[in-house]
Amino acid sequence: MHSRRKFLQGCVVLTLTGGLSHGLAAESLMASSGPMPAAGPTWRTRGGWIMVEDLSPEIFETWRGAIFQTTTNEGNAVRLEIAEITQKPKQQISATQSLQQFSVVFRGTGETPLRQGMYALESGSDKLEIFLVPVGREGNALIYEAAFSRLTDNSTKGA
């Protein structure tokens, strides 16, 4: 798990570099696409992990109904399912880039709640690491939110 400070520092680097986080060369970011329907969105992976800068509301929509597995800091298993995806209107910040903001709400199971922090989520062959914040309860379910802000290229269709 990563600290919130480290996560936020990574977000700043990601924002300032327009998606080239952690000083990685552009060519090293190009990797295989994840398994998706032919007409669906695609993403790049590194070591089997989906790259956070490729996550989009459209990708999360393809995972509706899927169960993601993660663990608490104590090692207890938690199952998460996407409950809601909310998008804000894109904000154009320059002639070539816009800011896309969206959030994903997960409904979780498990007796031990997840603390705010970075978690590795896995569903089948899909693996990603995101920052989750506990936001409440609905009956017996624990509710978590992941918020995303990313720069998109205005010249890319669907960005």
C-alpha cells in the first residue's frame, strides 16, 4: 500500500507531465492492450497492471457487475462491486487539452472496512491500483469512492 502523500505526489507528476508519470519515457508506456470487447475502450498494461492514466468512465462501465477482490491492511478479503459512475463535464484548459473528472463508487463486503488508501483490485485478469476513500454504509454494505482527474488530448476522438 502507498501513503496518501505518495499518491498525491504521483497525481501531481501525472498532471504536470500530461500522463507521463514517474519520469518514464513515452515509448516505455506503450504496452499490450487489455482484453476488451472489439468495439470497447482499450488500455495499456505494465506487468499485467492497467495503467491508471488509461482509466476512464468508459472502462469502468465495462466492469459493471464484475466483482473486484482486494484485502485490508490486516489481510482480510474484501469484495467490491461498482455501484455508480459519475462524470463532470469536461473543462477545456488549452487548445489541445481538457480536464476530465469522474468518480466511481464501489459497494463493498467484508466485516473489516478498508481504510483510505491505495488498493490493488483484481477481477479475473484485470488488475488495477487505485486510491479508495470510505464514504459510508448502505445497510450491510460499505461504500467507497475513487475520484479521478486526468488531462485528455482534444485531438483524440472520445477523449
